[in-house]
Amino acid sequence: MERKKALITGVTGQDGSYLAELLLEKGYEVHGIKRRASLFNTQRIDHIYQDAHVQNQNFFLHYGDLSDSSNLTRILKEVQPDEVYNLGAQSHVAVSFEAPEYTADVDAMGTLRLLEAIRFLGLEKKTRFYQASTSELYGLVQEIPQKETTPFYPRSPYAVAKLYAYWITVNYRESYGIYACNGILFNHESPRRGETFVTRKITRGLANIAQGLETSLHMGNIDSLRDWGHAKDYVRMQWMMLQQEQPEDFVIATGKQYTVREFITWSAAELGVKLRFEGSGVDERGIVEQIDGDKAPALNVGDVIVRIDPRYFRPAEVDTLLGDPAKAKQRLGWVPEITAQEMCAEMVREDLKVARRHALLKEHGYDVPVSLEN
Ligand code: NDP
Ligand code: GDR
């Protein structure tokens, strides 16, 4: 039997890298679209990418962009994929307030461009389509927990763009019989998470502080509640959704929620550092979080200051998200295997390794690449 071909947009991102690994393990020929950038941007997939000059490759990269229809159509024509995973997006909610038009072009129109290319090339019966939809669609929450039938109320240009993408995916399924599904994924993280999303900002920032590379952590709304899972568990479900007889939309979540503040506290406990919260938004207790005493001396860095900085507040916030993954469990037998706390510990461990390397460099007089942009 010929091996299946998959095309992944956003292959250089967090989910793209885990999904590419999964599909390669399953024997797929995997094609990914990467953007041209002035610096290397394939760090997350370098370990699975063989030298392009070697024969018998099963992982191929194509330059492309979701804003470019002719490019997408050409790649689809060349690859003739059995499955398309549309993971590419300007995926940062706060950035979408600063670049709303670009976000709409890539996240909304980009999805339409791919679906139109499938139709234009007559691939409706061959190519299955996965759309990376999001819990941000629920925004101003209408029901808790949120499930497939919960009404949407998007609260950012990102979420509004993703709302279009959600519905155009449904529409092409209903209008042209394309096997197209939405995975409505709640927040999922990993050591490969982009550095400016809240979890990674925390684990990276605190690891750097613990190693004396930074002095404080500047945060926005630490009282918002999220349902955090692990990206590895979630890409497994992306694949499972495309293996069904009939295309359907699924919520993917853990069914548990925690505050950003709790995530900070777990990370500090893992590192054995003490926290002190300062700045506007600090609660009435004056907030001194005492962390597990016997771990504290190990790094001996004193109190870590978490400063609340309104710069990270959003014009409209999504205060609480909690998903109900019952349908995914009943229909596909999917359950998440990694808890938020385990994931946090893994992220801290990985960021600490990097911070230690950087601290060693610094100790020996070399420059340390610590970006303060967050
Ligand atoms: P990332 O931000 O890590 O990755 C986004 C990917 O999209 C990167 O490969 C990026 O390329 C690429 N990309 C950005 N703009 C374009 C463009 N104009 N054309 C082509 N590719 C582009 O996101 P995640 O991996 O975390 O998320 C994957 C998808 O799932 C996204 O669509 C996101 O919106 C959605 N989602 C994510 C959730 C999460 O919690 N992680 C939850 C729900 C939905 P480059 O590397 O060059 O920047
Ligand atoms: P989110 O993720 O907006 O839910 O979107 P993010 O990690 O950016 O924010 C989560 C919550 O933390 C609050 N927060 C901060 N966020 C960031 N980034 N930086 C801070 O300093 C900070 N302080 C507090 C935020 O206000 C928010 O409430 C992610 C993305 O992956 C989307 O692409 C995806 O669709 C959704 O998850 C589900």
C-alpha cells in the first residue's frame, strides 16, 4: 500500500513539530510549509529533518505563506496530500490587537485559501482537512464547561478571525462534501511552546531568575483561568479526528482549570524559589506566596519578584476557559495523559537546562542570548 501523505501548515510551530513527529512515526510522508525568515526558524523540527540531499527522505519542507494563494495551490498540486493539517496562524491573542488585519488575512483568509485550493484542484474527495480551531471562540463565556454546542463570543481579532475559519470549514464540508473538521482545542503547552505565551514566559523567566540571568518577572492578568493540556496529547487527537468515517468537530481539553497565578506558584516550587508579587492587580493579602521550604535553599536566590505590569493586560480579556472533552472520550476514546502540573514540571526542567548553559557561558565571560522581549 502506498504510504499516506500529509501536508502541515505551521510545521515550524509547537504543534506542527509534534504532529510531524507523530505522522512520521506512523509511516506518513510528511510535507510542511515553512516561512522564509531572516534567521533560521526550524529549530523545533531540525531533529527530524534529514539532510535534503539524502535519498529516501520522508519529510519535506516547502517555502510558503498562508497569505499567498498561488503558492498554496501549487504546493497542494505537487503534494496531492491525503490529509491537510492547517496549524499555521498568527497565534498570539495579544499581538492580534496590534496586527488585526494581518491576523485576519492569515488566520481567516488563509483557511479559505487552502479550502479553495482543494476545491480548485478537484481534491474534494481525496484530501481530508483539519482546522486548528480554538477555545478562544468561546471568549466571553456563555456556559461552563464549554462543549461543542456552546455558543461562541470571540473577544479578540485573533478569535474573530478563527471564528471565520471555523465556519468556512463547516461550510465547505456542507457545501462541497469535503472531509473537513474543526478541533476546538483549549490551551496546550510544552517545552516547545513559544516564549511569549504565558506558561513558557513563566517557566523560562523563573529559570533565568534562578540562575541569576534576570531579576524579575513582569506579568499581566494572573487571575485568568485556563484549561491547560500538553501539546503531545493534543496532536494525537488532531490525527484521530481525520481517521473517522464521518467528519465532525470536537472539543479537546482536560476538564480542569487553574489560574495563571497557580502556574507561577507550581513553577517556583519546582525551582525551589520564593515569590513576592508586586504592582497593580496585587490582591488584598499583599501576596507573599510561601513555597515548599525544603526546596528553597537549593538555588538560594532569595525572593523572586513577580511584578504586575498593565502593559500585558489585553483590551478585552477572556477570564475563564474550561472545556468538556466528553465527546472526544466517548467517540474516539481520547483522554489526555499528561496533567498540567506534570507538564509545568517538564517545562521548568527544560528551561532550567538552557538557563544553566547560559549561566555557565556568562561565568566564563561569554555573551548570553537572553531576550528581554516578551
Ligand atoms: P505557534 O505560534 O507555535 O505556530 C504557528 C505556526 O504558524 C508557525 O509555524 C508559524 O511560522 C506559522 N505561521 C505564522 N504565520 C504564518 C503565515 N502567514 N503563513 C504560514 N505559516 C505561518 O502555534 P501553535 O503550534 O501553538 O498552534 C498551532 C495552531 O493551533 C495555531 O493555528 C493556533 O492558533 C491554534 N491553537 C493553538 C492552541 C494552543 O494552545 N497552542 C490552542 C488552540 C488553537 P513561524 O515558525 O515562521 O513563525
Ligand atoms: P491565550 O494564551 O491568550 O489563552 O491564547 P496566553 O498564554 O498568551 O495567555 C493566557 C492567559 O494569561 C494571561 N497573561 C499573560 N499572557 C501572556 N501571553 N503574557 C503575559 O505576560 C501574561 N500575563 C497574564 C493572558 O491575559 C491570558 O488570560 C493561547 C494561544 O495559543 C492561542 O493561539 C490559542 O488559540 C489559545 O491559547 C487557546
